[in-house]
Amino acid sequence: MTNAETDKARRLLCRMQETIRDTVLQARRRQGLALTRVAAVTAADTIYQVDKVSEAAIMAWFEENWPRTWPVELVMEGLEDEAEPATFPRGTPVSKTHFKCIIDPIDGTRNLMYDKRSAWVLSGLAPQRGKRNHLGDILVAAMTEIPTSRQDRSDQFSALRGGPLQGRTRDLRTGGTRPLRTQPSQAGDFRHGFASVVKFFPEGKTLAAHLEEQLWARLHGAGAGGSPVIFDDQYISTGGQLYELIVGHDRMIADLRPLVFAKLGLPRELVCHPYDICTALLLEAAGGVIHHADGKRLRSPLDTTSPVDWIGYANPRLARLAGPVLRDLCRELL
């Protein structure tokens, strides 16, 4: 793709996500708690009624707006049990598509259902390589905020691989937009900042917390009373976690659930999947660092079921400080 074509694709993804956001917000105003009902259980996740609303909006948008000269395959939760792949123009064989678009229509559904925290629409576009496609193939990514009912603003980030991060925020009352300029934390260590190991659920929490305690003890010394020096936050949304790193709120997030659950012999359904982390290049575009727990670049297949462990840092200095210690702890404990 030329630079002009990749930027066109970026703008298309942003417009698609805005449509999903607006559709979900309208449905919330009309249907309220009805959106919290379980609609289906798939190999990827539990699907709630609010997810079905967003899926229908996506299919309609691609039908009406995606360029017919750019045949594309969609990969997203909710499509795993379909008899035929979702391609546009409709009916195009996957072998004839030029692109693969991986989407999480609502990342952070549970936060949004209970009006606790924003959810995010996530999308990544890669050249079609069939089963060989992996996260490193994504050339264009975008994420758009679906805010709580108490918010009147929605943030959006997008980028081309190797290019700068582009951000803007929309005033939901007036429809106006303005540029959004952010910067990840430039701190050289983790003292008096937010940095977390993911432990959303009771399962695996003890092991994850033990690893986290060991990490901070080795980096900054065991606690000796007084005020805490590391603050923990559990944002149940991978997109939301990336946002917190991008805007400078968090300094590190380590999602080691696949390794923790495997160590304990637990099912690995409720872990990060490729569609959750398909916007990783946005953190890199902002100046952050993201990789697997072993320090290798993200290379998981572009699907909805593969487990993905990842660690994101606000800047390279923090990655150099904590990365070797985390790798040692993973080898020792996981």
C-alpha cells in the first residue's frame, strides 16, 4: 500500500469505530439494562446483548462503506461459529481478499454494562496472508472510546506502523473535535507511579500477586513501612490499559494470564486474545514498548482464540529496567 492508501485505511477504521460508538450509545439510551443479558457463549468469550448491537453495526458499515476494490476478511468475536467467513464484498473467497481486519467491537464490555469505566472499539488492518497472519503484520490500527453515561467526551487514537500517533477527542454534546496531544510517562523508574500485573479474577490471583511482589522487591526493595511506592490499577480492558499507558497514567502493565493459568492447569479462555491487543502499534507509535513476556515481539496469530501474554511499558528506559527482572521471574515462577 502507498502512504496515501494506508492513511485512507486509517481514516476508514476511525469512521467505522465512530459508527459503532454512536450506535452503542444510542442503544444504551433506549434499552438500558437489557443490554447486559447474555446473548451467546463462543470459543472466544461470553457475548452480551450489547456486543450483538455492535456486531450488527459493523457488518452494515462494511457492507455500505468499505471500498469494493479492497476486498477484506473480518476477524472478530461472534463470527467463530458462522458457516462462512465474513468477507466484503459479500461472498468474496478469502483467497481473493487483499486484507484482513481484526476487530474487537467492544473491549471492556463488563465495564460499560455497569457504567463503571469506558470501553473501547479496537481495530487492526493487515495484508492478507491467510493462516500465516500475525500481530506483527498489522499496518494500520485505531481505537475509539465508548464512554460511560457520565462523560461528554470520546477519545480516539490511530496510527500507521512506523508513523506518529494521531489523537483527537470528540465533544459528544456538540459533535466538535479537536486534536488530542498526549505523551506516555517519561519516568525512569516506577516509584510513586501506577504499574500493574493483571489479576482480574480470583483464579490465579495469588500467583500473579506473588510475582508482582517479587518484581517490586527486586527493583525497588521490599516495603519498610510508610507510604506505598507502587500503585496498582485493574482496568478490565486491554484497550483501556493501552490508553492508560499512552496518555501517561500508567508506567507498566504486564498481562501474564496465559502463563499463570497454564502453570495452575486452569482453562485459558478468559485471557487476552489477538483481537484484544490488535492496537499494540499505537503504544509503539506513542513512544512506548510492548512485547511478549519472553521479550520477543508480538507475533500471535490474527484470530480470536489464541492466548496472548504481553508487557507494555511507557518508555524504553522502563523496559530496560524491568524487562530482565520480569523474564527471570517468569522462568522461576511460571
